[in-house]
Amino acid sequence: MMRVLMVNFGVFLLFCFGFLSNSFGQDNNAGDSDINSTTAVYIVTLRQAPSLHLFQQETEVKNRVRDKSKHGDTSKFTRPKLQPRNISKSRYWRSRRSAIAQAHDSLLRNALKGEKYIKLYSFHYLINGFAVFVSSQQAEKLSRRGEVANIVLDFSVRTATTYTPQFMGLPKGAWVKEGGFETAGEGIVIGFIDTGIDPTHPSFNGTDTSQRQYPIPNHFSGVCEVTPDFPSGSCNRKLVGARHFAQSAITRGIFNSSEDYASPFDGDGHGTHTASIAAGNHGVSAVVSGHNFGSASGIAPRAHISVYKALYKSFGGFAADVVAAIDQAAQDGVDILSLSITPNRRPPGVATFFNPLDMAMLSAVKAGIFVVQAAGNTGPSPKSMSSFSPWIFTVGAATHDRVYSNSIILGNNVSIPGIGLALPTDEGKVYTMISALDALKNKSLVLDKDMYVGECQDYDSFDKDIIRGNLLICSYSIRFVLGLSTIKQALAVTKNLSAKGVVFYMDPYVLGFQINPTPMDMPGIIIPSSEDSKVLLKYYNSSLVRDGTTKEIVRFGAVAAIAGGQNANFSNRAPKIMYYSARGPDPEDSLFNDADILKPNLVAPGNSIWGAWSSAATESTEFEGESFAMMSGTSMAAPHVAGVAALVKQKFRKFSPSSIASALSTTSVLFDNKGEAIMAQRAYANPDQTLSPATPFDMGNGFVNATAALDPGLIFDTSFEDYMSFLCGINGSAPVVFNYTGKNCLLSNATISGADLNLPSITVSRLNNTRTIQRLMTNIAGNETYTVSLIPPFDVLVKVSPTQFSIASGETKLLSVILTAKKNSSIASFGRVKLFGTAGHVVHIPMSVTVKIASNQ
């Protein structure tokens, strides 16, 4: 998650992530043998298939036949209905869940006779296993049990819109196509695994601004926890589910119930923010510091929300809690799952795809759930991607064209740009500027006690008579990033000193910041550039009049006016890829070998995004007590795509997760609002001075296009079996695949590489002479004729067959792309296959080729 700002050396808030069983295991004869100091939480997977897989195996043939007779050829790009969506209400499933939990308890008792342990969760729906707090010796005992397939040490993870619906063209596009915002997303449930939610926020009322009640989604069976922090009535027809998961943290003794809230209530703000971006009510006034910044709306404002809190303000979260949350969300019947979280480290082992989170999400996809994940805020370096698997839809962060510009006009007519959602000074007037360091009561004494006094955090240090009615100049340093100093406190000090306004200059010893606009309820500005700060200070110092003998200041000569930053400017070139957005190529393993998988899949608005804010959030002091906040990061980009996916799912109820991914990908935007190529920032410091055209490793297929995604023309569908063939094709993966899924790769008819998955992109990490890539296309529109256009990657010869084809509604066609290396090269090059339909559909497939080995060299 990007909070208010990012620094070039990478300051991130980290969150770590399990399921509530709270089963304490102890033999009566255990005596005083305590769990020793090497204890930790382990995630144990058993060989027996989980409930969902068993049920699917029992009913798959019958349902496939039924779906084929009912839907005809469309079953080729839709998933069969394999399970009841209100599964948690089924007596059959409750009994199966209970039986599996009892089997877990029996295994633990038998394996750890006479020893203490704590079982945190039993997983039964997506994976069959449990999370348990044991010693390393006990973990070794469990690993030797024949029932145990896999055991993994729990690990930490981290969190990675008044206007963005307009920038994405929803009011005149996608919303209009499907009946307006009044019905956008209706009947679709989006699950959020995050820091919880503030149920009192108007963005989540059970009636929208037109007082229309939400219909109850019949396929959803989630429940709402009731606690003192989350009382009865917190949920409604909009917020239909809310749970929290914290057993892994509680077991470690790091859970603070007063600060972290042992309930779904959001004490951080992040979860409330992301939920409102995707599905917040339409027309909610975003008022911050007394100023109305417009009417907010989620991308799918009539979609339902179910919250699975697995991240917490004080410590973050753990993978065991997240796996439990994913498992519960799937049981409840969510349609879309949004995760603005990423692992805190690259998963070790045979491949990055083999980790408990990604494997749980694979099972969720098998259950028909579209999974969206933030790419991570670890860019702009290559291979900085933190979301790896092809079944997960990974979203990077881009800008939109709204900018809150502010400026200060100096007395020498020099104008310096800055930021700050601040009031202007009085029109036509200029005000004297006073540096905080020149307004100290006792300069030498104060500086000896507080070298950071220039940050304006302590009222008692300053002479009010000097500052009254003037503009106070304060320094802005790394301490503001660390929370040791705050804008809010500086504003309070400025007001108490009766100053007219405040000017923050950037500490010259700080290498560089990108700062989100910060609310100020008085005239003010933050100058984020150290070079511009030098201009300000040079003018200020040159305007001081000093006594010739004592060198004391006798007059402050510098004057200025602040333009104010509460009015938005919509003329910026956008989108562009933010420097912090994680980049491809997708790392296949910890050795940084590249996967033949395109990541990210797409980019969406993620910078300076307004969203709902929790009433108890204290993480961003600048927005403390406000009902809306402006945040940046891939955390904000992912729920934009989750909202669009809800619109696609609403229109195409039978779409598989990969069909939704295809619709989003092939229709994306490749050019900015000026008609030029989308650009990408390449550095932390002065990022806009390092722009170059974005590649698929920066933006995947492109920038999300909600309207076009509702009419994609052709679909590229990938099945669960395809993903399994891909996993079995990874060298040395057979034991790991069996451990996680129970599938014997040796019995597989064929294996495929990542490049052979039927994805709406072509990614080849190593092209040895010639390779043929095939894609199976299904027409979900009317009869149409397509013509193929081609932009080949540099140093690669590309041939496509057929170059023109007609395809009837519901028909499938095979597209063959032959890639031939023209010369040896290890520099990645990029191209694109475009299909232009006579009915107006445009389908584009990006190509990425890294290492090229030509046969004649």
C-alpha cells in the first residue's frame, strides 16, 4: 500500500496474514512440557482432496452434460455449475466440514502424543489442511505422517474515487450500456481480504442515495460477526458479510485487541478505502477539512460487499489468516475476490506459483471466483513483481488526469509549484514570510534541545508576535514519512501562532519524495522539489534586512501569496505508469528465471485516489477524523479492476474467471488521453524526468477499458486442467503439485509451458530459433470477419495464420503465431497482434520475447 507518500529508498507498510478454530491440543499426561522457543505457525496440507474438489469430481460429468444441453457451444467458454453457491447453508457441507476438522484433530493427537500444540484453523473447502502452532521438531513429526502432503512455515505479507469512474468513461459508457449506475454490479458479491471495513460509512449504506434498497443475493451465504466493535445491524443489503481472522497473530502474542479490533471493524482505513473504490455507493459527498471535493462512487456501485479482515494496523498479517479468509470467502459464494496484498518475500522452492496463497487462489478460481491482486509497490525495477500466477489477475498502478495543483507566487514574481489541498490566501494580497528558525524565542537554546524545531511541531518554541498574520516557513523531512512529525501538528501550531498560512520546503538532504496532496484547512503549500525549495530559501534569505553590527534580522522582506490547491485540474496527460508499480518480467523462481507469463495483466488508476476512510483510522494522521482520504498504490488500482470485473460478471453470468480476464485484457487502452503512447516512470527520484514508452512488462495488456470489456468480441478461455498441465510442466514440480493438489503429474496426458496457456498475451522468456504459439478464440458476439494486423518484436520474425477469418457466434477458431529469432539478443523486445472485426471489435494480444537465439549464428 502506498500511503501518503513514497521515498526513493522504499519505505513500505508491511502486513502479514489464517482461520478461526482456536483448538488447543494437549494430552492429559503432557505435564509441564511447554512448546519450546523454536515454535512457529505452520500451514499443513493433507493428501486427501478438499471438499470442493471431491464434490466436483462427484458431479462434474452430470453438470457438464446438463450445461451443454442448456447452453450449447457457449459451454466452451463458461464454467460448468459445479457447486451450490449458498454452500455454507447446506447440511451436507456442514457435516463434511465438521468431519474434516475432526480428522485434523485426530491426526494431530496421534502424531503429537503427549505434546502441546495449538491448532489455529481447519481448512476444508479449497484446500484440505490446517494451520498449527508447533515446534520445529513437531513440524518434522507431522511431515513424516503419510496423510501429510506438504508443510510450509507461515510467512508475512504486505498491503500493496470521486473522479476515476469519469476518467474510465463509466457514466457515458459501461454504466449506460447496462442500465445506468443505479444497477451497475447488482447481484454480484465482491469479497475483500483487507483490514476490515467501517460499516457506518455512507458508502456502504443498505440503500443508495436514491433510497433504493439492494436486492438480497440468493447465491451468497456469508454471515456478519457481532462484537462490541461491530454490533448487530452493522451489515445490511449492501454489506452482506463480515468476518475477521487473526489466530496466527494471537498465537504469537502480538495482537492488541484495543488497537487492532478483534472484529471486522477497520482500525487502519485501508480496507474501507479499497472496498469503496470497487463498490461504494454512488453519489456520496467527499468532504474533507470542510471542503466538498465532489461526489464519490465505486466502479460497481450496486455490487454487494463481503469483508474478510486478515490484516491489522499494528502488526500486519500472516499467510495462515489469509488462506483461511480465502477459504471462507469461497464457501460464502463471493463472485469476485479482491486482494490488495502481496507476499513480503518471493516464495522459495521450485517456482513462485507454489505457495499457500497462490494455491488457495487457484482453488478459488476452480470454484468460479475471479481473483484480482495488486502487483505490489516494489517498482520500478525489472522483475519486481509480487503477484505471480497466471490464474491471478494482477493489476499495476497508473495515473488519471485529475491533479490538485497548488503554487506559491513570490514577491519577485517567481511562481513555484507545489501540492496541498489548501485554501488560498486573500486575492490580491501578499504576506510576509517568516522562517520558523527565525521566529524562535531563544534560538541557541531551542536548537540545542530540538534540532528538528524547524518542522513546526512545538508551539512553545516560537515567538507568536513575530509570526502573527504572516506565512510561516517550515521544513519537511524524512521524519514526516516515519510519522515522527505530521502536517496536522504543524497546522495546529501554525493556527495557534495566528499565522496566515504555512509553507513547507523540502529538506535538501532528502533525496526525493512523491507526496500525495494533503488536506489543509488554512492557506498552505508543500514544495516537494528540493531544487524549488532552494529557490524559495534563496529569495527569502536575500530579502532579509539585518543589522550591520549585530547581524540580527531587523526586517523580513520576503512576501508571497498562495494560490490554493482545492480546485482540480483535468488537463494532465494520462494515464502513465507510476514508478512504484511493480514490473515484469514475472519471476518464475527465487533464482530470477523468467516465467512465460505476462505480469502485470493490466493497469488501472492507483495514484491520488479518493476513497472512504474509517472513522477510527489513525494510520494517516493527515486524514484522521475525516470520512474520505486520498491514497496511492497498487492497492488502490486492484479494486478498480475488481469493480469492472463485477460489471462484466453481471452481464456475462456464465463467464469463467479466465473469460473475465480475457475480456478485460484484450480490450484495454494502449494510448493516453492525448493520443500518444502510454508512458512509464523509471525512477523514484524525479520520476517525471525519466519517462519512456510503457512496455507490456510495465502495463501488461494496457489500461483498463470498462466499456469495451462489456463487448470483447472474442474470448481466450483457460481451464483449471490447463493450469494443472502448466504446473506439471515445470521442471521438478511433480512432487509439489501432488502435495498441493493431489494430482499425479506422471498420469498427465500432456504438459504445457506458460507460453502455451490460452492467455490473451504471448510471453516467451527464451526463444530458441523458432516456436509456434497457438491461441483458441471463441466468438461471444455476432457473426464477424476479422483481419489480423501485426507489430513484430525487434529481432523477431512473426508469421500469423490465418491473416483473415470469419467466425460465427459461439464458434471457435485457432490462431497460430510463429516466432523466429532473427539474431542473438538478450534484450527484451515487444510487439502486438491485433484483430480488427467488421462489427467494430478490436482484440489485441501483446507479445514479449526476451532471450533470442538465432539458428544461423
